[in-house]
Amino acid sequence: MKFGVVIFPGSNCDSDMLHVIGQVMGQKVIELWHKETELPDFEPGDCIVLPGGFSYGDYLRCGAIASHSPIMKSVVEFAHNGGYVFGICNGFQILCESGLLPGALLRNTSQKFICKNIHLRAATQNSPLTRNIDVTKALKIPIAHAEGRYYADAETLKNLEENDQVLFRYCNEKGEATPEANPNGSLDNIAGICNKTRNVFGMMPHPERASEMLLGNMDGRVLFESLLATESLV
Amino acid sequence: MNITLETAKELGLLEEEFEKIKEILGRIPNFTELSIFSVMWSEHCSYKNSITLLKTLPREGERLLVEAGEENAGLVDIGDGLACAFKIESHNHPSAVEPYQGAATGVGGIHRDIFTMGARPIAALNSLRFGNPELKRTKWLVKGVVKGIGDYGNCFGVPTVGGEAYFYDCYNQNILVNAMSVGIVKVGETVSAIAEGAGNPVFIVGSATGKDGIHGATFASADLTEDSEEDLPAVQVGDPFQEKLLLEASLEAIKTGAIVGMQDMGAAGITCSTSEMSAKGKAGMRINLDKVPTRQADMKPFEILLSESQERMLIVCKKGREADLEAVFEKWDLECEIIGEVTDTERLHFYQNGELVADVPAEPLVLGGGAPIYKREISEPTYLSRINSFSISSIVEPSDLLATAKQLISSPNIASKRWIYEQYDSMVRTNTMTTNQPSDAAIVRVKGTEKALVVTTDCNSSFVYADPYKGAMIAVSEAARNIVCSGGEPVAITNCLNFGNPYNPEVYWQFENVIKGMGDACRKFSTPVTGGNVSFYNQTVLENTAEPVYPTPTIGMLGLLEDHSKRMTLHFRESGDLIYMLGEHRNNISSSEYLRHVHGVQHSPVPYFDIEEEYGLQQTIKELISSDMIHSAHDISEGGLFVALLESAMAGGTGFAIRLDSEIRKDALLFGEAQSRVIVSIPVNEESEFLRTLELSNQNYQKLGTVTDEQLSVAGNDFGIIADWKAVYDNVLGGVLEAV
């Protein structure tokens, strides 16, 4: 599995992603500039990552301008051809804005930017991103966003549930998805989802910040390991 | 327009300065020229009232790659072919008037100082001072400042890894916002703020120039008064997205090898960057102001020259390499315009539409050149005798220590600053080692090496007020202690000197003594001063009485951890570990938060401090850490022994049980803030080796007790469980600030 990390103007978790995929996980990864219009080096089975940050300053609406960036046309096409696309934080917002994932991310109920460790639990193992995750276990993974409140209309939400598209829910240390454990007011404590065809994933928390012993938290690593395990299954 | 002494005075110049300008030019300046001199000779740009004393600070060391004040920030060799650029700067007056933009542009400005040298900022810190948090105005200021710092830094993508916040009444109107940036660059790949080579083109890159921030430097160089809000247009507006693009484009542009020199535009905008770069290179510049991209039509020459619009850089490019530079800025969709060229005249010639609007020599404008230098009158402050008459015997010892401890941790100066720091992205760039395992200083790994930077900002200004000399020594010592307790070796400092009006002899006495104390301590710890910033005129004029703020010399210290696996943390690791205090119990509650918050005594002498004892303590700690003997180290600061124990326990999710075997008053034992004391925890089986090390190094110590599962016990009294303390400690500040 080859990885590509898209750099939009204002992306700021791009180098973190490159570091974790390349140095920590030892995978092949390339930088993709947002003005590129094709993805010639990528085929289904590879993964395009949309990293966190403040693409285009998050002016207008988070992720709104980036979703019209030249490269996004190719990313959408890549996804429609079955390629894996993984958006984190601002990347998740861009995926929602571009229509690859349903729903939207609204301003946190606290009206503040929040950066802290939270807990989340995988809601299903039925996805390449969560395949190897123990669904009974609470993972400690940080969030860092001002607009992370997942919202979708009732019908979309119902479809998400029915199709098993909810990947992660905010929970407490014990793994219970309580209102107190919900850091931003997301509907149903939703922290991450996938599309119907299960090849596009978006989540607000940052697993790349929790993948090294040196930083004192390895809980995020299992997501990358799951993705890589997918490859051996294909 | 007829230029007179009155015009000069309106621009903040003194009569003698106006005379000097006429002498330099050999004629009466026009308004544009007078404006240029007024900003360049403002306190903010010229350091005219401080530079003589600043030069007495130790500014040399093996690791220093540039001299203090020579470039935009200090530059220190950290080995492995890398250097660290770091600096702290104030943005006090803008933040006091418009907290959100004031603080945001403070952060932007300091990062620009770092990347204009070619270094990539990898960490940010800040040091904040506010007034009484119960006041509506203070709540508004805190919320604005914190959001400003957060919004700018979070978007820019550099983690805020450390800082401090204090609340004292003296800052009610004049808050302090000091921001620090730390960057990394390969040795030999730095860029200097210099103009050289006649004929080389001069570019302005980044944002367009608007009317914001005009006379910002002058605004920063006058007393903050009740009318200061009328100066609102003097406050700049920040755009962190533009800054992020400017960062990436600048670093990329440096790699092309087309750049001769580069300087960011901060105070006094184009005026300052053109004159400083020219003076440094003993060159001149011919600048066409009509080529400068502007936000508004018909900007006057002095407006373009003085604008402090953010996110701009001045670049001198090698002639013939223009296209390389332009390609980079085109890629990042940033403005990039040639506005003139370097000359060999050593003068700045500014033109607009073909007309020469200003003709001034570069050298006399700048610090170290012809800018005026003063030393002000001093007089020992009268308040000191009042402070020194304090006696501990006048304070009744509380009978209920538990109730007192609870009261103390509800002070915003003691309680967790979580409400503040959770609004900052502290983890982006995945280098912050202290997020999940905190230490006394922030630890930031340097990717690609075994090293980490250990950084902290420190200043307890109530100590400095009580004794400027010792207080400044304590500020340096505490910074060094924090770094040593984190496993690092102190390397160098940057300072941000926040004081009142230098024309007030008592303020200047404070300033002089602070410089002495800082210098002595920096010499002791071999941490030279690499630069920083002076902010005078921090005071509030109310009903005709000017009250200066506490003298606040914020120390930003850089430390180095050669092997990041040797870092030390502050949390209690294991139940059953033994707890020791290095240092001695002192019968001293002077200037403690306990004395202020519980007894309402605002002013008392500086707490016990002896620099030799401090130095010895730090050597012992280094020894203990390098021989892997201890499980945690945490220094005793605000709130005394009890709060230090509590913090180590909360971080580890443990409790503690301690004895108090001493004749000393219990309140002094638990809450006194005598200096040079550190709490360590050790595994039981290390005890004999540990004690032998202490004896060999002649280190005083006290055995305190043990780490427990969750229960707190003090001298046999049940103090409850850690979770209950944490619930209070974590939520005090938010409760106060969010209360309507």
C-alpha cells in the first residue's frame, strides 16, 4: 500500500502524517501538492490522506474551499474507483464538503478550540481502518479542533447506523459513550465515519499524534496497522 | 506643512532629539522624514533608555552563533549540525486595548522573527499577566488574549508547549502578553537581515500594506492611559493563514540560494526593515513606495512607511535571480513585488510617483548607530521600607491546615491553567513529549536526532517587586531549575523586560537592579542572554496617579537534552515510592500566594534565596537524573511544598502520605515559597544509593514520606483522595472566568 499526503495551503499536520506513515510505520509515502490535477502514481489499494490543519485558513467554512482545490477532483475519482481516502480533522471536514462523506462538522458546543486527549471506541471492525481494533477497548487519542461537532439530518444518521458506517464514538475511559465524554457535541458521540463502500474514512481525532512511545501514547497506531493489514488481505 | 518642534513633540520626540535630527540632515526634516525618525527613535525600536544597561548582561558563550541584538533572534548551536533560534517579545499595549488582535499579532510577530532567519518554528510559549480575574474587564481581556493566541498559533501550526499566567491587581488595565518562539535551522543555512550589493533588487513579499498599525511603535512607547482606546487603529490585524504561507514560501525561497538578506516587518514596518538592513550592510536603498501593493488607494508616503500591516517580509535578492524568487511566491499565491534596489549611498531614498519624498541616512536611525542613548535617573523606591517591615509573627498560624490548603488551591494563581492551555494546540508537529507526561519545563524532540529542546518561561513578578535584584535572580534560577528537573542542561536565555515609565526614577531603579540580578544569575548558570525585548510604559494612569506594573522580567530559557530517553517527568509513578525533598524547610512565608490569598497580605519581602545553594541543588538533580536514580522531580514554587506534592500526585493519579518533622511553623512548611527546593520520588531499593549521592554532594534533604494509591495524608491527618483535589484544581479558573 502506497500513501500520498495532500498538502493544501494551510495544511499543518501534513508533516506529522508523512513522519508517522514514513518513519514510524515504515511505509512508502509521497507529498501531493494541491494544484496537481492527476494521481498517476496511485491505484486502488493505495491510500490518499487528507491531513489536518487550516486549509485556505478555514475562511468561508472549514474545508469548503479545499474541496474545490484542483487535486480534489482526482481524489474523488480515485475514491469512486475504490481507492482508500483517509481524512483527519480538517481532512474529515474536506471530505464532508466534497460529498465523499455524509454530514457536516459544526462549531463545538463550547464555542472554543479544544486540544486535549479524549477517548474513543471503535463501533465496528467492519472497515479497513478498524479491522484490527478491539471494539470493547477505549483508545486515548487527542483532538484539536474548533469545528468538530458531527451533524447529519435524521435520515442520513439512520442510514449511517443501518449501513454500519459509524467507525468511532467518543467515550469515557471505560468505553461508555456518555454525554460527558462527548467533547464537542457531536450527534450520537460520532467521532469518525466511513462511506457506504467503506473505502473513504473521516475522523476528527488525531491518531498520528498517538503513535510513538516517545510521545507517551501509542493508542493511535492500531488504526494504521489495520489499514496495512487490509493490504495483506487483498 | 510647516515642521516645528511642536510637530516633533506630537510624534513623541524630545526637543533635543528634534535638534539632533536637524543636525543629521543639515536641514529641517519634512513630515515623512520626521515620522521616520520618530518611529526609529521610539523606545520600542531604539532601546534608547535601556541599551546601556542591557550591554552589561553576559552575552557570550561557546554555543552562541550570533551576538545579542545582531539578528532578529538569538541563535544557539545545539550540535548535530543544527542550531536553535529563539526569542521572546511583548505585545502588551495592543493587547490591553484589543486583546484578540493584540495577542494574535504578538504570536505572529515573534514567529516571523524566527523564520526570517531561515529557522522553522517548532514550539511556542507565552507568559501572561492579568489583573483581578473577578473583574469583568479582566475576563474580557483573558478570553480575548487566549483566543487570539490560540487562533493564530493553531492555524499557523506551531504547538504552544508551555507558558504561565498570573493574576495581580497591578495589571488591571495594563496586561502583559509575552510570546516566545523556538525554531530549528541547519547551521550555515541561516539568513541575515542585511542589504548588500548595489543594484540588487529589493522585494516586498506577503500581505499587502494597509493603514493598520501606523505609529504602533510610538503607541508602545508611551504610557497606557484611559484614552489609549482612541489609539485603536494603532493595533495591527493578524492573518495566520497568510503567515503560514509566508513561512513555507520564505523557507523554500531561502533554499533557492537567491536571497542576500531578509527581514520581517514588525514595528515601524518598511521604515525599520529598510533602515536596519541597510545600516547592517553599510548600504543604502532606493525604494519606490508606489510599487508597494496596498490595500487602500491613495495611501500617503508616511502611511506606507509606517504601516505595521502583518505577514510581510523585505527581501534583498541577487540580481539576475529574481525569477527564482518569484516562482516560489507564485507557487504559494503570495504577493512578491520589486520595490527598489540596494545602493551604495548609505542613505534611504523613498520615492512616490517619481518624486523624492524622504532622504535620510540609514545608520543614524538605528540602534547601535546614531539613535539616541540615555541613562535615566534612579531612586530607591519608597515602598521597599514598607515591604521590609513585614514580620512572620504578625500572621496567625491557621489551625485547620486542610481548610487552608483547599482555600489556597482555589486561587487562580495556583489552580490549573487548563482553561487556557486547552484552547492551544499543544501537540501539532508531533514533537511535544510533555503532553502525556508533564515535566517542569516543556520538552520538544528534535526529529532526526536523539536530542530534545527543553524550554520554559518564568517570572514571579511579586518577588521582583519585593526585591528587584533577588527577584530577577530567582526568575533565572527557577527557569534553570525547571530545565534541570526535566533532565535538560540550561543553555541560554531570551528576556522580555516589562516595566513602567523609565522617566520615573523608582522604575528605573527597579530596571537597573533587575539587570544586575539577571546578569549575576545568568553568569552563575552559564546561560548568556541572546536577545529579547524591553517594554516600558506599562502602567495605568487613573485619576492622575500612575501606578507602574510590577517589574516583570520574563525569562525564556532554552535547555538541551542530548538524549531524550534521559528526560525526567514530574508525576509520581508508583505507589510505595519514597518522597524526599532536596533543600531545606525554611520558616518563611514571604511573598507567598498563601500570604496573599489566605491572609490578604499583598506585599512582603522576597522569599528565602541563596544562589550558591540553588546552584548546588541543580548539580545534585542532574547527577540523580543521569544515574537513573529517581522516578520524578518537581520544583517547589507557587503554593509551596503542599501544592508541589499535589501536582506530582495529580499527574500520576496517586496520593501521598507525608510527615512534618520540624520545629518550623506548619504553614511555612506546607505553603512557604522559600527557593531552591525540589521534590523527588525514588523506588525503595534505590534509597541507600540515593542517600549516598546526596551526602557526597553535600546536599541538604528531608525525607517526607511515600507515594500512596490515592489517599492524601499530611502529618497523620486525612486529607481526602486525589480525585477530589483534582476536580477542584482543574476547574477553578474556568469557573471564575466563565462566571457572569
